[in-house]
Amino acid sequence: MTIPHFLLIPYPVLGHVNPLIHLSQILVKHGCNITFLNTEFSHKRLNNNTGSGSGLDNLKTSGIKFVTLPDGLSPEDDRSDQKKVVLSIKTNMPSMLPKLIHDVNALDVNNKITCLVVTLSMTWALKVGHNLGIKGALLWPASATSLAMCDFIPKLIHDGVIDSYGVPIRRQEIQLSPNMPMMDTENFPWRGHDKLHFDHLVQEMQTMRLGEWWLCNSTCNLEPAAFFISPRLLPIGPLMGSESNKSSFWEEDTTCLEWLDQQLPQSVVYVSFGSMAVMDPNQFNELALGLDLLDKPFIWVVRPSNDNKVSINEYPHEFHGSRGKIVGWAPQKKILNHPALACFMSHCGWNSTVEGVSGGIPFLCWPFAKDQHVNKSYVCDVWKIGLGLDKDENGIISKGEIRKKVEKLLLDEDIKARSLKLKESTMNNIGKFGQSTKNLEKFINWAK
């Protein structure tokens, strides 16, 4: 049997980079060879913010080789404009990838790249690999349910549920398959985007078929029905790489861990909305005042703006925040597994959702976009391990609502018990005889 050599290619946002890094670490442990391709810009940011002796340095010593290609944009270009990034990557990188593969293979002719693993928006690389006779797979960075929804787009158009722009013909609740939760057509993952984005997604779903496996950072117990949709879907989660090697575009503030050590068990509210969500200033103020009202210790992640200097939002004058700790970026998994934690106020991005479930932590759900609304319905309606925050008539989640829901959640012993039970059944998947462990072995054997 040959040792598989994987080339992993994430789209350059943290929600794609981190699950692929965790997958790399697991594959290395299984004796596989790993080459990891970042865009030059993304790689530089990751290197700058992991400090010496952590992050990418550790990953290099663990046997992961890093390579880069330019994304085609200039240093001054605004990379928070995802449309611009996707278009530039799709225009520039495909022609450069064959040479990069050739150069990597030339370094060790007995250990050539045998399989590509890409994330969404990088499926063009599967085409390149296909033309070179290299196997391919996809790691889907969101829930398997959202993948099933995207896979159903042609059927949804055919059945008159959405038009060719992805817009619902009328608002309704539908079920993709008998055992799946009801979906509000307003909450389809592509809602809020334009025709260009929708067409890109449809095209990605087509190109993805060149990947023989669609790997998911999920488990059979979390979304059982979703895995009956397609035989390509393979749950291999929760992806638990080593936390010290997690990559980030911002430096993690680890002082919050010492601060957590000084708090009472199950007393701290953790507030973080991931690496992409942007909050309107009025809502930001209301959240700040709501955290003050709680009169409970809290950790609040207020991400630096893209230039890494200042936060975009000003705190309201009345805010004192004396019970809390505000950080620019945090070691999330360590926080979610800390005995002092009481609950997680989250945007319900899939990576954060899986991390919260794996920590056994109750949720307060505050979705912003894409698949986050669907994830919220799993948390609140299917798993029943959290509560949603409701907007008022002005579309704002008020400070009173924040206080009311936190207090209600922390008194709910049933939610706490279900959270711990779900943690146990989810973590069993990556045990020695767990389903995700078996699936991963099946995938590695296929790659051989």
C-alpha cells in the first residue's frame, strides 16, 4: 500500500482554513503526507498572528508542509469583499496549480500527490486534479443539512419552491426529506445574496461532483437524516485538531483563561460571533448594555477591524463592563470546555456550533446569515439545547431580551442535561470504535 499524499486547499477564510488544518493533523497521525496550500495573503496573516512557537510553526514540525499561490489581488485590495476574492482566485489560481503540483511531486518522486481535498469556492481545483489523474474530495465547512439544501437547488427550482435567482416563490416551510426538520424558505443558506453568488453556488455544486467524497465536520447523531441524501456524504466530525495549532488571523488573548480560573463554576456567559459577522452600531450598544444588565461575569469577543488596530464600534457611554472581560480574539475551544462556563451566545456558525456541542454548553442563538438560521433551528428545535434571541419591532435584540433569555437559560436544568448528553453521544463518534473514526479510516483507505 502506498502512503497517501494529500494536497489540502481551503478558501481563505478562517471557517474553511481551521477545519482543514484539524483534518490535516488527524491525517498526519494516521501516517499520511500533507501539503497545505494557502493564498500568499492568507498565509502571511496566519504567520503574523500565531506568534513564535505556536500556530504554523507547530504545524510545520508536526509534518505539514505549507505552500502558497497568489490570489491575484493587490495588497491594497479589500479582501472582506468575498465576491472580489472568489472571482480573482477563480481567474488566477487554476492556471498556476498544475505547476505547483509538479514542483511538489519533483521534490520526492516516490511520494507524489495522490488526492486533493478542497473546500467550497475552491472546487475548480478538483477539475485541475481530475485532468492530472489525481483523486479528489471536498470538505464541506458548514452543516450536512446545508449541503443537502444546496444539493437540492435544481429540485427546488423544478418544484416551484424557488426561482432561478434562488428567491422563494412564496414564504413557506418545507421538508427536504421525511426525517429532516422543517425549513423556512426565508432561511435558505443562499438568501441575502445576489444572482451572481447564487449562480456561483450552483456551479460549485456541479463541480463538486468531481470529488468522490463530501466530508462533513458533523456526526450521524447530530443530523441523521442529512446523511441519507447522498452516498458521497461522509461525517468525520467533530474535527478536533490540537488547539495550540489552531490558525487565526488575529492574535488570541489567552489572559481570559486565567481570568476564567477565578470565576465560579457555570457562571460565565461567553459571547462570540465568529470571524465574519458584522454588527450594526445600535445593536452593538444594546448588546453592551445588555451584558451590563446581566450582572454576571462574561467574556465578550470584539474582533479587531481588518487593519487590526481598532474595533469598528464605540462602546456606549453608560457601559461599564466591570463584570466582564473583553478580548479581540479568544481560544474558543478552551473556553467552551472550561468548568466556569455557563452558556455560549453565538452566531451559530457551524464550526462554533460543533465546538459548543462538543463542550456540552447551552446556547443563546443569534444568527446573522447563510446557514446560521438552519443551525439555530437544530440547536433550539431539534436538539433542544438552547434558546433563540428575538428581535423587537425595530429589528433590534434589546438589552431586556438579552437579560431575560440569559436568566431563563441558566435556570433551565433540562437544557443543561440535554447539552451534556448530546456532548457525550457526539464525542463517542471520534472514539476508537466511533462512526466518524471508521468513516475516516474508510476515506484514508480509499485514498491509498
